[in-house]
Amino acid sequence: MDYIRATDYATLQDAANAAAATAHKRLYVPTGVYAPPTGQTSGEWVRIYADDVHLIGDGPHKTILQFPDNLALSGSLYGIRVYGKRARIEGLSISGGANPSGAANMYGVSVTFGAREWQLADIEVAQMYGAGVAGGACFDFYQPSDFDGGYHNGFAERLVAHDSAAACGFVINSQGSTFRGIRAVSCGDTSNRHGVYIQGGYNTFERGYAERSGGWNWHGYAAVPERAASYNRYIACESVDPLTAHFIATSINAGSNNPDVPPGTPLNRGVILDGFVFRRTANGPACSGVGINVPGMLNGCVFEDALGRADAWLGGNGPLNINNCLFRMTTMPPNGNVIGMVLANGAIASGNQFVNWLVGPAIRPDGLSRIEANMIDMAGGVGIYVNGPDVVARDNTIRRRGGTAIGYTGTYPGVDVADNKIV
């Protein structure tokens, strides 16, 4: 036999220990509903401490790790916690049960300090709970800077977090991993509980999806220099109907133990968004848009009816390089004027298209910026609304069916908007 079968042991931890002691280190957890040890209200249900352990289930909704209903937590509680290198976990569901309580947090899968080069695939986690400000987490990734420089170098594919009001979907406090096809739906019930909460850098997110998070659907923020939200890449991801806002990337050192980086030092490494879609459905919440306060590059992104309140669809003090993006209105925004993009601090906007712009400025340069070769199809609002000095807007085409093609909030030096076509 080239695996340990979980049903041959009294507990899943016993089975995991037995698998770790074999040459193959494979643990098979067949179809069934599994319960934690009776009376467990804190600690780790399944701990994977050895290297190279492979835990295999029959798939989500088949292999189910089920916490009991009405569980009163006495301390932090983990479904599966990984410490070992090169662990692989796949094919199972974890559920927190109904009506959890207690002054602690619950986590479905936690990959923590010492782990590296892990693989997670086809895992569903729901009904996680937490009493802290950010709550618990369906999936939690943490690597301190004194372990491999904060790098995990892991790979996650098809992880689903959902229906966890008192928890974030994903909390990523590590660096250098790839997350492909992750989904966070209906996670978080306050503005501090997010769909995907990212505090590490050099990660790649491909085809990720977040919907109806209590906080931001995608929240990239770091308060310490060891794990700046630096050079994270988002490829073909999507954000739909957040309760607070779609996306943020910002990084300020609020105080740390690094004497070379005093408190308040900006951590201004950049982010890349490629083909990211931000949208709000017809009856979606009154959400805010995308704020990027580190250097950012956006390529081929789509903003469609993105907001439910008066705010900018895309803004921040970047500076931003925004290319070939689509801004589309299909209906009048429900809560007043909006702004398509706010530019400043050396931002560049080139080759973008605004379709059926109805109200508010499509592009508002607040300072040093260059705006060129954009197409603005407007039925209302203002095409380019100059709100600061040192703005160059050239070779743009504005199709004006209503509103004002180019407007000003005042008289500013260094403004050149002479060479544009208005039809």
C-alpha cells in the first residue's frame, strides 16, 4: 500500500502522524464526514509538521471536515495547519458549523512559518468565524521575515472561500506564491473583513474572483517593510459587488522593528493589474472603486458600472500608468457624480476608451500627468476636467453627445490641452 488510509486510525491527526512516518508520506482521506476530537475548542485539528506530506481527499463535498454546530472557541482553532515543506493538500471541504462563538478566531487551512513550496488544490472552506477586527480566515498564509525572508513560494489552485460573515476569505501574509483560480464569495460582514487580504509581496494572482465581501474584495496593504505589498501581479481577475470597495493597494510603515525604516516611511513598490474586471450589477451595493497608492500599471482592465456611490472608479497617488482600459456605463450611477480616473504625480493614461459616459468627469488630472490617444464617448459630464498644474492632454478624441468636452476647476500653469479632436 502506497498510502495511509485515514479511516484505519482513531483520529485524522493519528493518521497524519502515521503517514509522516512512512517513506511515501501519503494520507488518503476517503469520502465521508469527519469530526474533530470531542471537546476541541482551540488548537489544530490536523497538524502537518513533517516535510513532503501529501493529504488527498476525494474532492470538495465528498471528503468533509466538519466542525460541530454551536462551537464556543476557547482559543484560535485551525482545521488543517501546515508547517512542513513541500506539503500537498487537495480534494476536500472544511465547514465551521452553525453559530460559532467565543473571543477567538477560526481558520480552515493555515500555511504557516517554516512551510515552503507547498501545493493546495480543490479545497472549499465555509462558515469560518472570528472575534477579532479582521475576523478569522478560510485560508491563511503566514511566513515571518526570519523564515526564508518571508517567502512561501507555494502554488494554490481552485480554492473556494464562501459564506463566512465573521472572516476573511484569504489572508496572505507571505511572499512569492502563485494563486490561480481562487474564489471568495460572501466573506466578511464589516469593512475590515475582506475577500482577499494581501499583506505580502511578489505574489501572482491569476483568474481570481471576489464577490460581495464586507470590506474590499481585494485589499493589498502592509504595515511593515518585511512584507510590503510589492510587485504583486493580478492577471485576469475579477471583482463584483463589494460592500465597501473593489480594490486597494497601499503600503505605509506604521511602525516596525526594522531600525532602517522609521515609522511612517512609504513603501512604494509597484503593482501590476492585467485584464482585471471591476463591475457592479444592477442592484449591487453602494461600493467605492479602485485606489492604488503605490506605483501601478494597469493594462486592458475593464470598469463597468463600477460604483454605487459618488467616488472615483480609479484613483490614487500612484503614480499610475493606465493603458488600453475600458470604462463603460450602461446606466446612470445611482448616487451622484462619479469620476472615471483621477491622475496625478506623473501618471500616464493612454489608449483608454470611455463608452457612454453619462455623468461626472471621465478623466480628472489633479496634477502632473500625461493623457493621450484616449477615446471618450460621452452623453454627459466632462470629458477631461483639469484640476491641477502640469497636465498635458494630446491626441485624444472626444465624441460629445452632451456635457462638456474639456473643463477646468481653475487656472493652472503648465497645462497643454490644445491638440485634441472633439466631434
